[in-house]
Amino acid sequence: MAIKIGIGLPATIPGTSGKLILDWTRAAEQGPFSSFGIIDRLVYPNYEPLITLAAAAGITSRIRLMTTVLLAPIHKTSILAKQAASLDALSNGRLTLGLGVGAREDDFLAASAAFHDRGKRFDNQLEQMRHIWSGQPLSEQVGAIGPAPVQHGGPEVLLGGYSQAAFRRLARWGDGFLSGGVAPEMAAQLFRSVEDVWQKAGRPGKPRLVACIYYSLGPQAAEQIENYIVNYYGQAGAQMAKSFPSSPEAIRSAVQGFSNSGADELILWPCIPHLDQIKRLSDIVG
């Protein structure tokens, strides 16, 4: 089966208006895209992911809604589980919950959440959310937390991370893996590691494999990518920005590369908050 192509929402680009995000949502729904992707930060002028996807759900009917990724350990587990189940129900089962532990300590300080034990807490969160989505009482003292998600067992959960601990976590609790911001060759190596851990854990079938990269198209596209990536990641992003596609040929090459890597889906995050980016990308991948 051909690789699916998703598109990011420009909700992380500073200065993007709420109106543009909704206009982007409506326009992309009419295109060839399989999913919306949205990135999570707290100490940054981005829009909150689940609220933004809820707004997108209300004006779409086909395209899937995906966090790529949500920083689970900065959230209260039972509230996050309820929010995810609500969004899954309101979107008629279109939610994919991409989750990660997070790497920026300031996000945790702002959320009054511990940073150094975030991996252990993330494991506990995944177990508790699965329990909540099953409809069972939370404990002997606390009843069930609803609503029931449309997707049986809860929303699809994809996990990010590049460590062996992340792979083991995925093999136990995840439905698949999400690779962000790396080249197809590196993604292929990660995917093989994920598949190996999955098989050794005795999980049936295969994990779903999703890759994400940034893109821009049109005049000064490469410069626009660098401006945004440096703003988001700091000066360390300047070199990273050079690897992201900024021409039709580079987009086609990236799609082919990720298809060869075994990715089931590729999400292209935008770096320019203009609606022409949807049409330009549609013309290439449609």
C-alpha cells in the first residue's frame, strides 16, 4: 500500500491567527491528506494541541487528528485520558494520540511537574490511561471516568523517543512509533529497532510507523524553514533546517525515502503559515 501523507497544522508558528488555523483546516480537509499533525510545547506561543484538534474536529469529517507529539508527563493523567476520550468520541474515532516524555525542563517547571522522573511517570500514565479507557473503575474509592472512546480500548497511541527504554515502553503500551525530524535513513534504522522489540515482546501483527519532517515551498522556502526552526529549536536548529525539503523535487525524494523506510504515513509540518502551502503540497503529493 502507498504511504499516506498527512499535513501539520501551523499552530506552532508564532503569530499564526486562530482564523488561519481554521481556514487551513478546512482547506486541507479537501486535499489528499490522511491526518493533521500538531506539536506540543508549553513555554512557547503555540496553540494547545487537544483544544486545537477539537476545533479541527468540529469542521471536518474525514481527516484524522494526530498529536505529534503531546508531552504526556506535563499533564494530569486522568484529565488527559478524559480529554482524549472526549475528542475521540466527538470526532467519531479519528484521534491518534502521539505521546512523548519531553526534553525541555522549562515546560515541566511551568506545569509544576517533576522533570527527572518523567520516564517512570510516563509508564504509569500509559497504564492508567488504558485502564480508564477500558471503562473500569479507577480504584476501589473512585469510579469509572468517561466518556467511552469510540475506538475500542481507547485512541490509537503512537510513542516517540529514541532510547531502548522508549522502545520497550512502546512494545508494552503503544500501537506504533512516531519518528520526528530525522532523515529517511535514520527513520529506517529506528523502525527496524521498533519492529525487533515488538516481535520479541510477542505483540501480534506489526507496529504502525509514522514519520514527521518539516517543509516549506515557494519563494525563499529554505530561508523560511531556517527562520522557524532556529526560533523553535535555537541555534542548534540551523544545521537541522538544511535537511528539510523546500522544493517539489525534495518533497518527492523525501516521500520516496520514507516509503522505502517502511513508514506507513508521513506527516509534513509546515514552516510558513500561508494557505498556499496546502495547495503547493497537494499538487506534489496528490
